[in-house]
Amino acid sequence: MTKAIRFSETGGPEVLRLEIVEVGEPGPSQARVRHTYVAVNFIDIYYRTGRYPLPLPNGLGSDAVGVVEAVGPGVTDIKVGDRVGYLLGPQGAYSDVRAMPAEVLIPLPDGVSDRTTSRPAMVTYATPRPHMLAMADELFGLVLAGQIKSEPSQSFALADAAHAHRALESRATTGATVLIP
């Protein structure tokens, strides 16, 4: 069981609810990730309000960072204990833990903090997987060399996702905003 922000109707931030959900063991080609930071993106507001329809009930968020807790059958390039990030996940990142397709997970190098890796999404440049991994290697090399410094400007507890949405919608935020499970 884990905590996740879910919504069963579209509307304002008040439709976001902290719920207890079952995650279970990862299936074939999946990994279960315990999140340390979850990105809050403006597109999440479009999903919440129904501007971009989702089947309901649903979760929000498509990118996060964390630690692999378990891997399913067929997963060979990610292992338990690996620090990973993703920016191509299906909706539902606003959670403590979730099962993810292993193919979207990016291993994080030592020396680059979870907080630093929590970018805006660059979906257009991140497929196929070899391209995504090469892009990540280049980016992390620049971070490790001190040429890029990036940290979220504001953070909220996972349970305060509605407050994060209010701040984002009212333009009270600058830079990246994250949820901390």
C-alpha cells in the first residue's frame, strides 16, 4: 500500500485527493520505484481540469526520481537499489511508490542529487531509449562538471499537491516545482 494523489472528477485543485492505493509487485518489464521527488508541471493542471481528458479516476504526474525497490521478469539493465529518474511515465507520478515500465527509467550517476534531476520534461528528445540515455549522459556530465546548476525553486509535500497546483495556476512559482513523498 502506498499514498497517491488521485482525482475522480475534473475541476479545481480541490478535486485532488490523497488516497491509499495498492502497488504490488512489478510485472514483466517493469520496476517498482520509491519516489524521492515528483515534478509538478503545468500540463498536470490541464489533465486535472479536463482540458486534456483522461479516463477517471486517475493520477497525475509523468516524471519523478527515486530508488528502484523491485524489478519484474525480463528487466536486466535496472536493478534494486539503483537511483533512477523518468520523464516519459504514464500519469500517476504523484505517489510515494509506483510500478513503471523499465524502458523509461534513466539511471542517475553518483554525484548528481535526486533534487537536481527532478526538467522539466523533454519528451520530444527522449525517444528512442538509446537516444534518451545518451541525452541523459550528456546532461549529467555537464551537471557533474559544474556547467549546469539546477534545483527546484519550490517544493511541497505530496499531500499538499492541491496547494502546489494553486501556486502554479496563480503564477506564484518560478522555475521547477516538486512534490516530496
